[in-house]
Amino acid sequence: MSTFQKVALAALVFTLFLMFVGAIVRATGAGMGCPDWPKCWGQYIPPTSVEEIDADSLPIERYKEKAERYGRNPDEVTRENVLAEFNPTHTWTEFINRLCSLPIGLFTLLTLVLSFKFVKKRPLIPILAVVATFLVGLNAWMGARIVYSGLKPGTITTHMALAVLLICVQVGIVWLGREETWKLKVTQLGRKLKWVGLVAFLFIILEGIMGSQVREMTDALKKSHGDAPRIEWSAELEQTWMYLVHRSFSWAVLVTSILFYIASRNFRVGGAGWHEKVILGIVIAQMVLGLVLSQVGVLPVVQVLHIGLSSLLVAVFFHWLLAAFARVPSIRV
């Protein structure tokens, strides 16, 4: 593995890791742990108690301006209300989430610098590296917007969608960065396998979009229900059409993933590889986690695994699709 590919892979790994960390932030309700950005409570190192906060130094007027700009009622942003929301656990959870984003920026910039050696040989690599750098910056901006909008519905889903797009671009860079790009070899009868995989992948993306909408509903329930038992959330979620469609459509995802695995085992040269096994394994795990969420309760640890594994699933499947759609002659068997 070349230095370039190691750096590009590091950027991808840290992004996937941040998806798990970000899921912890959402599941614990720590998204507003830091009311400002890039500082946290007006400090570069956040406080551990409300007594450590210099209330007079908090830029309340700037908070109000940005809140109004992002559609939030500025009258709700008062010094007293802001201080009353201080939670040391939430603050440090959100702060650690921000720290975990730093390696992504570092390795993405390094990937961009190293990518210019491919300008003549593989010009798509530096183009994708520029796109990845732009998406990292855009996601950072979205992070600030989420804070000042007070976790406004829609901003979180957009943030998640941009993160998934960044993962796909990073996977593309890693795939192209090999000296000899990996291509999927199929039998002559398996020439349509890539289309089966594409349908399964699109089903997963659609399910993820609906899942993000459901997660916004759970965020709203956390605000309105406080410390009420999370098992009560499931009953309320079942009253919404989005949740019911999301839950039912998961069976379509499972069926298409099974068909994809069977087709790969029969028509891929050498049978199903680790990509297909990981994809089917994650889909089955997601089904189990979904059943726990609907039947047992909206448990934070299950939410984290559900969101994090979705990102990993997209990365593995998109890598497979790149190899499947690469031009390679089919083999007679």
C-alpha cells in the first residue's frame, strides 16, 4: 500500500469513526453541549462546572443574531437560559466529537497535497480530493449551523447526507489510489450482477434517508419527554407514517440484500467475497437492531450502533460498486 493510499484510507477511517461518535452525540442529546462554535462556552477548553463559565464573556448578542439567521426565535436566547442548559457530560461529549473531526481535516488536506502527483496519470484523483476537501469544510460549516439553529429539523439530516457523500468520495479516492484498481470478475451469466447490487445499494440509501427522518423524530421526543421511559417513544413513533414505512421497507432491503448475496455467490468468479458477506451481515444486524428499537425501546447504545453501522455499510457497498462497474471482460465458466 502506497503512502498516498494510507493517508487517504486514514481520512476514510476517521470519518467512519466520527460517524459513531456523532451518533453518540445524537443518542445522548448532547448536540447542544456547546452553545457556540468553534469555541465551547466561550473557551477553547470547555468548563466542567457552570461556576467556571464567565457569563459576561458569552457573546449572547452574536448567539441571537445567528439563531435568528438560522430560523430560531432570538428571544429564547438569553444569558439565563443558556447557562441553565449547561450539562458537563453533554459539553464534553460534544467537545470530543469536535476533536475527532480534526484528524479528518488533517488527513484530507494531506490527501489533497499528495493527489497532485496523479494529475497526468489519473486526473480524477485530484478532482475527488478537491471535492473531499470542500465537503469537509461544508460539513464543518453545517456543524456550526446546527448549533446556532438549536438542532433545527432538516439541518441534521442534511449534515448526515453530506457526511455519507464524503464517505463515498473518500472510498473512491482509496479505490483509485491503488497501483492497479480492483475490478470485480464475474462469469458471462453474471454480467447483470452489478445492477442487482446497484438496486440493493439504492434501497439502502432510501432506507437511510427515512431513518434519518425518524431519528429527527426521536430527537424531538427526547426534548418533549425528558426523562420519561424510552419504551414510550416507540408507541408514539408508530403513529407516524414515516416510521411505519421505514420499518416496513427494511424487509425490502433485507430481501434484496439476500438476493444480491446469492447472485454474487453464483456468478462472481470465486464466489461471494468478504464484501458481500459483510454487506449481508450488517443488513441482518441492522434488522435485529431495528427490532430492538421498536420492541424494547429507543435505547441509546442501539441507536449508536444502528447509525454507525449504516455508514460502514455504505462504504463497503460503494467500494464493491466501483469494482463492479469498472470495465473488465466477463469470464466464461
